Amino acid sequence: MENKKVIIISIIAILIVGGVFWFGYNFAPGSYPYAEEYTFNVNEPDLISAVEFFKAENIKYCQPLQVQLKDGRGDPPDNNHWYHVYFYFPEENKIIKTWIQEQFEKNKTIFAFVAVNEGLTLGHWKYINKDFSDSENEAQKKKFEERILKKIEAKLGVKYN
């Protein structure tokens, strides 16, 4: 009889702990809790300029006009914290959502990889570090780093962390 009580209490404890972890993962705090963040040791305007220059030099990574997503900050109070930037990967027909935000430390700015939209019709977003399998997630991040980040890094002359 004592063994059954220990087993039942153990099962209940496992379910409670598992539920807390599941809830914490699926209802993470913040606006972009799963974004992959890369820190550049530059100020925000310099990073934004480097991204704009990159897009001007690499037109194929600019989203098609019919998508109508605009780079920049949203109207307050909606999205004033982040400078949103959208890229397009024509090889896969995917839109890439990112944001830029200066940190409290001087000359530290985060460039975050947020999500991938399948095709040109919006609403098919898959969030990085959440909606992809581990191998798909790593492949998405690697593509982003090689096609976008390393080239911006070269323009700035500083490495990201």
C-alpha cells in the first residue's frame, strides 16, 4: 500500500513539473521570446545603415513589392521598440522576418532572426527556435548567417556574437 502512494505521488509530481515546463515553453514571456539574437558591437543607426546598404547591393534579398511589408518601426505604441527588417530568399520563396534593437550598453545592438514565412502569402510564419525541428532550425539559422549576417558583418568590419 505504501508503494502505491509513493508511485502516485511521484506520477503527480512528474505531471506538475512537466506541465510547468510545457506552459513556460509554449507561453514564453516577451514579444519575441524565441528569436535568435546576434549582438553587434555598433550603435543601432550604423547597423541599420549597413542592412540598408546590403539590401541595396543585393536586390534579390529584397521582398517582392506585392508582399507590402515595410522595413522600419511601427507607429507607437505598437512596434516602436524594434526596427523591423524583411528579407526574401528567392531560391526557397521565403520571407525572413528580423528586427534590430539597440541595447542599454553603448554600441551594442541586437539583430534578431524571428521567423520564416513560406511563400508570398502572409500568415504562414514559422518561428525560429520554436516551430522547426532541431535540424530544420539549424539549417534556417545557417542560411540566414551565411546569406545575410556574414555579409553585414563584413560591411561593418565587426564580428557578431
